[in-house]
Amino acid sequence: MSQTAQQDTPCVIHIESLGYPEVARAAHVEGVVALRLNIGSDGRVKSIAKLDGPDILAAAAEANASTWVFSSDRERTIEVRYEFRLEPAAASERVTPEVRFDLPSHVLILMPARPIYVN
């Protein structure tokens, strides 16, 4: 990344964790949600546009992105990718998602899949 690009990238100063949408987990829905965030000069997210991704996951991503606050001295736009991924149910005993932030452009949400029972 060039020095100019680094200087133009806003720093996230407030972020909140998020969960994996339970309906999506039960339906075994995974995917990437791409969002465009318009950030005001006060650092708060002013608007969000979904660029791509499953609707069932987009609502959680949009709700989370709306809580972000950036260090900002002017209005700007950035794109953020939320990657929702299910792990094999036997791979983990976790009951809460593992969330990894690679700020400001990528969020990974890992969650054990619900087992599928066949009668």
C-alpha cells in the first residue's frame, strides 16, 4: 500500500462485535457481504449500501457497520467485506462466533455449523 493510500485510510476508533445470524446458521448459509460505507466528517457512518451478498447475512453486517466510528476530518467512502463462514460442527465446541477484524476493510465471522439430523 502506498503512503498516500495509508494516509487516506480512516482509522476505526470504535467497533462492536457481532454474531452469526441464527436463521442463516440453521439454514447453513455462508457468504461474503460487501458494503459501501459513507463516513461523515464526524467519523460516524452516515449511510450504507449493500454491494453484494446474501440478504440473510447482509442485515447483520449492516447493523454492525452502522456502529463503527472512524477518525476522520472529512467525508469519505470505504468498502468493507464481511465474510460469514461455518465450520464443521465437530471441529469446535464453541457456542459463540469467533470474530476477526482486519480493519478497516475485512471482518471474518466463524461459527460452528448446526448438525444436520436425518430421520
